[in-house]
Amino acid sequence: MADNQWASAISSVAANEIRVRGYRLDELMGRVSFGDAVYLVLRGELPGRETGRLVEALLVASIDHGVTPPSTLAVRNAATTGAPLNACLAAGALAVNRHHGGAVEDCMKLLARGAARVASGDSPAAAATALIMEEKAAGRRLPGFGHRLHTDDPRSRRLLALAGEAGASAAHVAVAEAVAAQLAAGGKPLPLNVDGAIAAVLADLGFAPGLANGFFILARTAGWIAHVSEELEREKPMRTIDQRAAVYDGLAPRTLLAR
Amino acid sequence: MADNQWASAISSVAANEIRVRGYRLDELMGRVSFGDAVYLVLRGELPGRETGRLVEALLVASIDHGVTPPSTLAVRNAATTGAPLNACLAAGALAVNRHHGGAVEDCMKLLARGAARVASGDSPAAAATALIMEEKAAGRRLPGFGHRLHTDDPRSRRLLALAGEAGASAAHVAVAEAVAAQLAAGGKPLPLNVDGAIAAVLADLGFAPGLANGFFILARTAGWIAHVSEELEREKPMRTIDQRAAVYDGLAPRTLLAR
Amino acid sequence: MADNQWASAISSVAANEIRVRGYRLDELMGRVSFGDAVYLVLRGELPGRETGRLVEALLVASIDHGVTPPSTLAVRNAATTGAPLNACLAAGALAVNRHHGGAVEDCMKLLARGAARVASGDSPAAAATALIMEEKAAGRRLPGFGHRLHTDDPRSRRLLALAGEAGASAAHVAVAEAVAAQLAAGGKPLPLNVDGAIAAVLADLGFAPGLANGFFILARTAGWIAHVSEELEREKPMRTIDQRAAVYDGLAPRTLLAR
Amino acid sequence: MADNQWASAISSVAANEIRVRGYRLDELMGRVSFGDAVYLVLRGELPGRETGRLVEALLVASIDHGVTPPSTLAVRNAATTGAPLNACLAAGALAVNRHHGGAVEDCMKLLARGAARVASGDSPAAAATALIMEEKAAGRRLPGFGHRLHTDDPRSRRLLALAGEAGASAAHVAVAEAVAAQLAAGGKPLPLNVDGAIAAVLADLGFAPGLANGFFILARTAGWIAHVSEELEREKPMRTIDQRAAVYDGLAPRTLLAR
């Protein structure tokens, strides 16, 4: 045995046989969703049907948010200098940090404190009260609550509904909802934003806070590819990109029900 | 109107209403797969059911390939220095280039030349013969054919089968299969590898070659997150990572049929 | 011997003895300039005194150019999201591409064609005429000539003067000057810009075109660090950075002569 | 005034006049060293002659350290996949983190605590004793002290000598030396390594700890360019890079005195 031997439990690769967490990749293809496969590669087991659908919904929720997020600006800014696609995507990932995307991780840590209280016998409401007071005393803002634009984020609402349907909601979701309710009752409407909803659901699914940014980067990579593609098709190189001067000229509102 | 106004057709964002290509994101969540949403954000329309399933299979096919790919090594190497997750993923994306991941793009361009011949009246077999001769004359290797390890890549086989079931196979797949058949008949078994199969399917789905690396980076990001997570959990910081000293110690082979 | 043995000729590292290109690093420290050391690590030999001074001037010329370059915007954009310093600098490097910084490399290749003509007996003027006609026929712009803002870039003028003093000017500089002269005489004043001057000098110093972006990134990294530092000190996180709304509020003009 | 106006004090750019911190760039070129210019862009004033020479020595000290540092491996690993030079350098920067390069920043913070004690009347020796006890009590290793390979790092020795000659040594250097002396006297020889020496000198020069990694990345970028260049010239694409299988085959030891 080499003295520097090390081991990985993620995939095994042999001639004509690639397995992820024990399953042949070609068997998984076409039989499980990408959300199932993401859960599998990260957790080691395939999720139940409803959980896999929830993971896909989490990814769909984060796929794009127009041209204003700083990471999307970073991607377009790289593209306009002539960067290859992979460098544009890397530039996007590098712009997902504490202040942008980081609220999911911070909110997961906050809710974990609340869930620990619930595990010790507190009600979600009591845990929420404690969290609000602790954060106020420390002079910190509550990560995952409030949004400059969305006062009632439809993505949050939908995600929590799907988590409920999937039977995946537990202490973290309960504490998150209790915090939002108490803030609203206290005259400070700081609704659960999409970062907060994703945080609550990821935490109840058992994901570690340190992976939160990864989900966002994974999903948003699809949006970033679309922005690079559009930038190269529609704009001249080396332009000064002013987000505030951007308008939407895409398809008119439509609904799935009409399909 | 500002003189530097510009437009994007991807997403519209208004208070409490985020739409991608016209659809409300919250309506899409839980109703379409992530593969559907990827197709939507890139192409402007939702795919048919079978096409969406094919896109998900494409993503599942690329989700991981063990510890030896240079991009995965780049990710682990960044992680062992203490880089945050987003920087590790950026390092991975930066290692997806001409020699690693680039075969998909090159193969799409090659097959496009073949498909153009087919559109002009050639049979796929005649187009394949022409491509093989042209590349041989130019002293170039055929991108997407042959693999150092997999002589009959199960991912390629499965992907082409799914494309056939979805009715998505057209000239690019036909030319790719004809090239492989002629190479095998000529005593030079250079089977269609997974890059080549993905290239043929992406091309028949109408994606531009310039986006090929994006699909790979998107899918593999999930695997990279798993590798960062495992690196931090199982290894000490600042280790010298020797891929050749890696062993697999994960779950034993299993099958979906037993679920 | 290990079957995967490979060799590097750059540095040797043994206990208490680090050598770069044969010289002890501690002996170099304080005795050679950073420009000398850059030349040494890249070329294998220390430059003459005047050449080393020229390399330092090249680096000083590129150290900063205010807030408008897209790479500097990329750096500040990363910083405002909370990225650590190294990720900000990586984002800057990723924005140095074909359209921004790439003119040096392209101009070096252009001038190499001119220098080859000179080596074959053409005068610099004849070589310049040929280059201008070839590029015009191909519908290409001349990289390294013309600037949206600087009609007579003082950095170019100074760099060529220093190259002359150093005895480092040769065919590439001669061709570059001849191209500029002929463009001016033809009523199309496209003066040699700083990219073009750096290209001519780097080429006459014998550097390969593929390293050109490296010099720019190396020098500009110093400026980028200053921009990250200023961004963190003076601005709030997550701001929308509009380059066109930036003003200079630094020290008033001054001169070295008054020191 | 635009409501989003903001200001920068680093450089002013007008037609044919680029000034850094008030000085014309073309006046600086050839008259100040790159180290002087780095100090100027970061601090706002040109350093004295000896201080500028010290900054250059700091940069020279970090220019390369062979093929084993993880950031250099990251650079070569990117290069072997076919990444362009700027992406290779970005990959290098992304590998400079807490565990690699981060000791400078951590040591600057440690020494700042010691210097604060000195400012309050403690002797450097007393401050050193306090630091050692505090870190031991907290179960932390002393950043900047000890090295797996260099028991008496010649770069540290030389840097401290140059700082002394420049009159730049103050409380941080004094505390660093006192810590090393007490560790040696206590039978635990953990000599000041190059990170620690750079930390002490940067701190006594008045640089903020948050910039420490920037100096390292700036200097090492030169070495990384050399490694990319060598990788492309000497090696095949897509190789598995094993640092432990690397040998040095460059120039034999030589000395400046023989020039």
C-alpha cells in the first residue's frame, strides 16, 4: 500500500463500468431525475420520490433572477471581455459570497440553533422568540428574512408548500415560519425570503450549511450559461454594462396551465 | 431612454413575481424537472416530456467520474488549501478546457459538418466516410471517439437509446454512429465515447457547440460539491493529493431494480 | 526512477536553500530589483542593468488605470459581494481576455510578422506597409494602435524612450513606429497605444506573445489590491457599481521633481 | 450629481494623462522601482529609498518555491487541461488560502497583539511570553513559526537584515524575534519562517493584515507564469502531475558575486 493512499466513497470507475454511490450511472440515466442524482451524490442514498421532486424544485427556484444579481453581472462582465464560457461561470461562482448567496448558509445556522431548542423541548414559537431576541441583542440582522423587492416571495411560499406535501418539513421550517409570524405580528414584516425558505428546507432535509452556496451555484450555473449566450449573441464586446439600464424584452407572461 | 439601455429576454423580475421565459418561477417549481428548466432558460421554450427526460439523463451522465479527472483534482486541491466552496467550484470550472471537456464541443463541430453533408443529400455513411478521410488527411484525431479506459462506454449506449426513445435522434447521431461503425469495420475500434454521445445528442437537440462545456460544468458541479464535502470531512488540510494513490471505499455495487 | 518522473528547471528547494535559476533567493533579495527577478524566473538569466530597469518600467506602466477597465470592475464587483482578496484577484485575472489586455498578444504576433520581413531584408517602412495592407485586406483592425481616449499615450512615448536608452529597441519597435508613422501620414492617426508599445518592447526583449497577458495581470494585481482595499474601506457591501458614476477624489497632481 | 456617484482616490485618467496617487505614470516609469509603485498605489505616497528596496526584497522573496506548493500545482494542473494563461493564474490565486499563504495574515494579527502590548509599556520579551502562553492556552499553533523543511530560513534572515538596514524594524519585528528566541530557549526550536518574517516586516511598514495574501499572490504570479510556460513547452497535455515525482534539472548553483 502506498504511504499516501487515500479513499473516496463517491464513485467507482472501472473499464466500462462507472458507478456513483454503488449504482451504475447508465442505469440511473433516464430512470432518476437530476435532483435525485444530486441528492445521491451528496448523501449516498437516493431520495424518496417526493424528496427528489423537492430537490428539483429547490434547483428550479434558483435557476435565474434576471440581470441584477452581482454574480450575473460578473458573468456578463467576463463575457464582454472575451472570456471563454468556463471562465465566465467561474467568475460567477466567485461572486457568490457572504453578501450574495451567503444568507442561505447563515440562515441554516440560525435555524439550527432554533431546531436545537425545539429538540430540547421548546415550541417552535418559543425558539423563534429566543432567536429574535438573541440576534437583536447582538445587533445582527436575521439572515433569510426580508427582501428589498419581494414582500411576499412566491418562491418561498411554493417551496414550503412542496416541502409540506413531501412530508419533509420539520423543526427548521417550523422555526422559520414562527420567526416570520412573530416579526409580522410585531409590526416588522420581514417575510421569509427565498434564501430563508431554501435554508429551512435544506436543513430539514439534513444538508450541512456549508453546502448551501453549492446548491445556489449549481442551479444558477444554468442561468449564467443563458446570460453568456445572450451576451455574445446580442451585445458588442467590451461594453460598459449598466444593470440599471437593462430592460426585459422577452416573452410575455404565460402559464403552464395553457400548455 | 438611457443611451446605454440594453435588453435581456431571459427573466423578468418585479415585486413578488419572478418569471423565466414568461413562466412564473413558482409555477414551474414542482411541476417541471430541473432538466426542463435548464432547457427553458437556454432555449426559451419548455421541452416535450421525452426531451426533458433526455436533458436530465445528459446531466446525470456527467455528474461524477471519480477522483481522477483533472477538474476534480483541481477542486480537491483548492479545498485542501482551505478555499471556500465557491472558490473550489470555480477552480473546477477553470480546469474544463480544450483537453478536458472540450471534446464535446469539438465533436459537435465535427458532426455539424457531417450533418451538413446529410442535409445536402449524402447518406450518414457517406458523410462519415468523408469526415474520417478529412480528419485523417489533416492529421487530427476524431474528437468524441475512443477512450483510454472505456472500450464500450455504457453511458454512450444508454444515452443514444434514450435519444432514440425520445425521437430526438437525427443526422448528428446518425453520423456519429456511422463513424463508429466504419472505424470498427476498419479494424480501428474507436467507439463513441460519452463526450461523443453527448455531442451527438446535444447537436440533434439544437444546442450550439459553444454551450457544450456549460452542460458538463453544470452537471459536474454536483459531483465537485460532493468531493469538497468529502475532502473536508475525511482529509487533513494541505495534503499532497496523489490521484494514483486513491482507492474506492464506498458502497458495494447495487441496482435500482432492487429498490 | 518513477515512471511518471518529470523535471522543472525553475527553482530548486532544499533545506535552508531555495534557489531560482541557480541563484540563492536570499542572495537576490535586496540586490536585484523585482523586475530583474521577473526576467530571471521567466528567462533563466538576469537581465543587464538597463533591461531590468525597462522591465520595471513595463510593470509600472500597467499598475493601474482607474476604475473603468472591466477587470477592475470585476475585482470591485467581487469585493462588494464579500469575496476574499484572492477570489477578487482571480476574478480580475479572468476578465483579462482577447478584448481586454489581449491586444498586447495580438500586436506581438503582428509585429513578429513585420520583424520576419525585416529579417528577410525589408526596411521597417516596407514591412509596415505590408502589414497595413494585409490587415486592411483581411478586414482586421490593427491591434496596439489607436485608443478611445489617449491620442498620444504618454506611457507609450516614455516606454519607447526607455527602450531606446536601454539599447533594447530592435525590429519590432522599428516596425511599430513605422506603422504609426504611415497611419498618421495617411490621415488616419492611430498612434501606438500602451498595449502596442508594451508589445513592441516585450517582443524586442525576446518574450513570447503567449506571456503578454501575464505581464499585464502581474502588474495590475497591485492596482487591483488597492481597489479591493478602497472598496472595503469606503463602500457598503452589495452596492451596484456604476463606473460612469465614479469620480476621482484623490491627491492633486504632483511631480517627482519636487521631491 | 448622480445619486449613485462614488469616488476613488487611486488613479485619475484623462486624455493623454494617467496619474496614480497624483503622479503621472509616465514620469514614474523608469524613475521609481516597481516596489516603489506598489507601495505608492497601496499607501498613497512613495516610500523612502530603503523602504522601496525592502518592498522589492519582499516580492523577490516570494517569487517562486519550486513545484510543490499547492497553488503552483493548481496552476500546472489548469495548464495541462489547456486553460489559457489568465485562467491558470486565477486557479493559482484561488489556491492561496488559510492553509497556504494565510500564515502571513494570521501572523500579522498575532504580532499586532504583541505590538499593542509593547505600545502599552511591555518589553518585546514580555509581549512574546504573553503571546506564547495565550496561544498555548488556546491550543493554537503559532502562525509564522516553524517549517517542515527549513529550520533556518535564509529568506527570513535576509529580510530581517534588510529591514534593519532600512530602519524599518519596529515593535512587530522585535516581538517576532523575541517569540523565536523564547521558543528556541524553551527547547522548541520553531524559527521564524518566511511567512513570519514577511508578516513582521509588512506590519512594521504599516500594511493591513488583510493585504498580506495580496503581496504573496502578486509576487508568485511571476513564478506561476514561468511554470505555465515550462508546462506548455516541456510536457504533454492532460498528464497526471505528481509533485513527488518531480526533479530539478535547471542551472547549477551560482552566485551574484561572480557576475
